[in-house]
Amino acid sequence: MRKINKILVANRGEIAIRIMRTCREMDIATVAVFSEADRTSMHVRYANEAYYIGAAPSKESYLKAEKIIEVALESGADAVHPGYGFLSENADFARLCKKNNIIFIGPSPEVIETMGDKIQARKAMIDAGVPVVPGTTEAITSEEDAIKTIKKVGLPVMIKASAGGGGKGMRLVHEESEIISAVRGARSEALSSFGDDAVYIEKYVSSPHHIEFQVLGDQHGNTIHLFERECSIQRRHQKVVEETPSVLMTPELRNQMGKHAVEAARAVDYVGAGTIEFLVDNDLNYYFLEMNTRLQVEHPITERVTGIDLVKQQILVAEGNELKLKQDKLKQQGHAIECRVYAEDPDNNFMPCPGRIHSITQPLGLGVRTDGYVYEGYEIPMHYDPMISKLIVWAQNRSEAIKRMKRALYEYKITGVKTSLKFLERIMDTEDFISGNYDTNFIEKNRNNLLDNNFCDRECQDMVIIATYIDFINRMNKVIPTKELNPAKNRWKKYTYQKNFDRL
């Protein structure tokens, strides 16, 4: 047992603020770190203390492990919370914390290393009896090796970076002629993104659901799961909308997958909050995909349906406390949906759109939560992920949750930068989403309705009506005072305008 009194949050943006909010409720002081681009960021203002750590590029600031440890020691922080991204799944950083007697709020370096290496993770899951996607358990050594292996596994396949994440270092192969270029492309992207060009091969599961289970483990051998999250709506293998419970789930399937998620965590003596990700095919067969050894972006929807603060649980476990949560006492209540709001242009291949926010109106009301970090006048940096906020809603059932999300998205207004708000509204209006009949191909399948530049949404319709009305008034003002026109023609024109206006 070791009481934590001050936590350095080794991250930025909305996740830094979200962690600090729980710390404030627990009477734990917080330390922020910031780059040159984040001098005016909200997390810098919210923390009890803030320290400059370097230039805007993350490799010169948020990825400088030694500098962050230096700040932790200088500020007297007992612990470091890495959030997600940056150093959150960096085993060397976790070791550096341990070496300096600083608590790393996460699993051990050894677990991070094992589960961060997708090949080693597959081996560990096979040994634990957890179903995995058919494929290799060794890195591909050459293009010739890839061709031989793929012939054995059978097309189509995914070539994936062993150290991968976030959709990087992945290539889908349908034809033999694509193998060599796919291997080269995956290796090159893996090396530039993760410093490791090792790749492996998995059988491609067509039109799967992407389901993940939240797990929690303590230092006393207790491990539980907090149910599933449906994460199938993705662009470029990155999640856009998540919800819980999943429409796909039956009580039996939830029980089976939950047990395997717990077994997966126990197999590596997992401590802290983590996520076991599965692919589920059309026949409800499920396969281990990967484990995220950190807090997930979409954790708020689990918090909303279970009533459990996951950051608080992370801190309590890191202090050495035993989990007080018991699996048979946990249950899901109601339905929660999360939309990730990005500064990006969905109609231009989701191109990031950094810039200055001129105005922002965030939604409020019953069952609405916004985890964000921007404000009017804030300049969204070009150096980091363009996510502005996460919009979370909760209601008694899925139908009401969708309606609430539509209302919240309608109220959410941001000017100055392009955002994905209208794109998210269109998702909520799509029949496949409303029915729950969707998988990881949702965006591609509904591309014409979601990404069409000529799509005329509610706001566009309102503008057309207003413009037509103004034009009508202007024309009437010109027609009525004219004395030269034949009265009969004049009446005809007025009647025509009034008829058109009534039709609108």
C-alpha cells in the first residue's frame, strides 16, 4: 500500500482534463506538462501545477520520457498517469518510473511489452485458450515467406504491424499480385510509426463486428470485466462512434466473451484498466484481436452504464488497494453512445483541419456529457490528433439514446474550423445504425449518404427556405408598387408567389 498524493498527467487535451477531474474529487494534486503548442491549453490551466517540456512536435515534448520523469521528481509527484497515446504503452517509460520510485498508473513493463507485441500477444492468448484469428505466430521474414504463408492461410488476409495500433501498418490483401507491395507498405509504415518493421499475417474476417471488453485487475489476483463496447463504426481502422450494450450481444455470448476477456487478462497477471478486443463474425464466432494496456478513448460509455469511475479504480489499484467490485454484482443500466468530434473534413478523406475556433456552443441537458478541452479563441494545433471532444449520451434504452444524441449533435455548434459534427448527425439518421444492423464496413457501405458533398441536411434546408422567403418578399415589394402593370397580371404574379411560398 502506498498513498498517492500528487499525480503527473503525462498527456494533453481532453484526456488530461478528464483524469484531473477525478484527481480533484479524490483530493489528489495534479501536475500538467505542456509543449510550446499547448501553452494556452485548458489542461495547463486546470492542473495545480504546469511545466513546459519542449517544442510542439510530440517527439520533442510528450514523448520525451526522461524530461517527464525530471518534472515528476521536481514537482514531487508520487505517480504518473499516462492517459492514452504517447507513452501510455511504452514499457521503457514504465520501467523508468519504477527506477525513480514513481508509481506508473498502469500494468507492469513486462505486460506492456508482451501485449504490445501483437505476435507475442497472440501466442499468450493461444496458450490461455482464448480464440484468436487464424494466422501466423512469428514475424514474416521476407516477401517470399509472406507469399508461402498466405497460400497456406488463404486469401483474403491482413498484413499487420507487430508493434501496431491506431490502424497504422495494416494492409488488406485480396489478390496474390498485391502481396509484395502490401508487405513493403506495411513494413515501411510500421517502421516510421513504431520504429519496428516486424509484420505478421492474419486471416481477414469479412464484415466483422469490433467488440471490446473492459477489464480491471488488482495486485491481489482479482480480475473482472465491465461488459462490452460496440466499436464497429470506423474510418481508416479508427473508431468514430461507440455504444454499449452492443445490439449484437445475447446474454450467452456476453457471458462467454466476458469469461475469455478475464482469462486473457489473468494469463498475463494484468493490473489496472485494460481492454480485450475481439472480432465477431456473422455466425457469432469471436476471435481475440489485441489488448490495449491502457485506458481507452471510449471508456466514458462504460462508466455511464455501470456507474463506475474507471480512472478512480486505476488510481486505487495503483495504490495497492484490492478491488471491491464483484463480477456478480455488476450490471449494465440503460444505453450509452459516444461520438468522437474531430476537426477534420469527412468529405475530403477525413483530412485534419487545425485552426482557430471562433465560437463554440456545447450541448447540455439530461444524460449529456462532453469530454473536451477547447474554447473560443483556442488554436487547435496541427501537431496532434485532431479530436476536439467526445460527446457521450445516456438514456433508458437505445432508441432514446439515439434521439438524445441527435438532439445533442444539433445543439453542438463550432465555427472557425471544419468539424465532423454533420457527419455524425448523418450517422445517427442512417437506417443501418438505427436498426443496429451494422459492422466495420458501415461507413463504406453508407458512403453516398454520409460523405456526399451535395447532401442537403436540416441546416441546408432551413437556409433554402429562408433565402426563398427573402426572395419572395423582395419580389412582392417590387411588384405591388408598380402602377404600370395590368391589375390582372399583378394579381396573377402575387398569387403565384403566395402559392410557391405556401408549398415551401
